[in-house]
Amino acid sequence: MAGELTPRRLDRNALERIIQRAAELQASDMDTGEGLSEQDVLKLGGEVGIPGRFLRQAIYEETTRGGAESEHGALARWAGPKLVGASRVVPGEKAMLDQALDAWMSDTEALAVKRHLPDRTLWEPQQGLFAQMRRGLSLDGKSYQLARALEVSVSVTPLEDGYCHVALSADVSNTRRSAMWGAGSVAASGALVTTVLVGASIVAIPVLGFIPALIGAGVGASIPRVHHRAAARIQLALEQVLDGLERGEIRPKQRMPGPRASAFVRIADELKRSLTDVADAVRQVPPGTPPKPPSQP
């Protein structure tokens, strides 16, 4: 029959190009004005058989990705990101996920609520002596990477029954600022030494006087790598939170009746358990066992 296409299989790349081109043709055939509303996009997707959950996920990912992609250019690539983030569609209802994340951020990540906004919650590192002792001693073996960020944003958006889009982001501008300050200080120190050596004619060969400036510039240029590694660890910590939500490992805690133990009591219990473990290990040593001689240098 005339007009029929020869049956053939299309690979993934070809399928993506065809769908994108078909969407462009359909959009150009419509009077979209300044753009399409979310409902219009869902309607168009439904006409081509795309489930609403995937469309809503794509919409929220598009509207929340701007912060991490706001910087471009060589300077931004050298200095590193100011914001890292992770997002995923996870099973669960919004109320349950909100409660689970609130408990996790407070009890496990040592964060405190900074602000409750209509679309997200902002967290910051817990302050005070007990919080610093908890992060510094790391009695539970955690590295508390999220507490190294200036601010952590948590957003839970319902997609459809049983699924939500969870977006996490961390403001790491504090570590980037420290890295850039350190890089500038080292480079400036090298330039100052060069100025003194060359200006005072201390070195016999003037070219040698520029060596401190070159060394300072080289060392300073490598300092932001520390921030890159720190930002990568914080982003990994965000992904691990989403992993726990997806697998059901992070869930709302059952509140036991009665007053909750204070922070001082909880830290005292941790120290008591640690001292008990040490005492048990000492008791296991047979009596009369001579002490181990120190190793000779």
C-alpha cells in the first residue's frame, strides 16, 4: 500500500531524535504563545503514550537544575562548583518521605532546620559544643560530609500516587571561598618574594628571582583541587541519602512514649559504651602478661 513505511528497528539514539523532532513539529503547529503550561506538556505527553510520572519527573528536573549549571567558563571550572545536587524519583508518599528526611538530617547528619520554605526545607550544621564533639569524635564512624556544607536544601514533590521526586542540593561556596583565598594568598606570597629579590638585586641572575612567583602560582593553582574533592564527597553523600530512601533504609522513626533523652545524656551514653569496650578489651588480656616492648627505631 502506498505511503506505508518499511518495517525496521530503530536504535535508542534514533528513537530519541525522532521523538524530539516530532515534538518540535507538533509544537510549531500549535499556538504556544510564550510557552506551554505543565498541564499542556502532560496532555501532549499523554497523546504519545508517555506516562505522567516520567513527564513530571522531567519537568521538575528541568526546573531545579539551573542552580548547579549557572556557572560556566574557565574560572568556574578551575574554582569548582558553588552548588552540588542530586535528585531521583523514589517510592513513597510526601508526608512519609518528609518525616524520614527530617529525622535523618537531624539525627544522622547532625543538621538543624534553618528555614521552612513553601517548596523546600533548608538545613544548616548544628551548632554548639555537643554537635562539635559529635562530629569531631565521630563515635558512630560517620564522616558528616553534609555538615561541611554551608546549607543543604531538601525538596519533596509528589508525582503520582506512591512516587515523589526528591531533590537535594548543598551549598559548598564556603569551601570554594576558602580554597580561592588560599590560592590567592600563596600566589601573592610568591609574587612578593620575587618583588623583593628582583627589586633589591639580591640574586645575581635576575631571572632566578622569578622562581618564587612561578612556584607560588603553581601551588596556588592546585589548591582548588581540594575543594573539587570536598564537593565530590558531599555530592556522594547526597546520592547515598537518595539510595537509602529508594531502598527503604531511611524511614520515619517510631517515637517511643515518654520524654526524649537530652543531647548531653546521649553523648554520655556514647562515651560510656566506648569506655566499656576498652575495659572489656583490657580484661581479656591474661594476668601476668608482660607489656609489649616498644619498637626500636
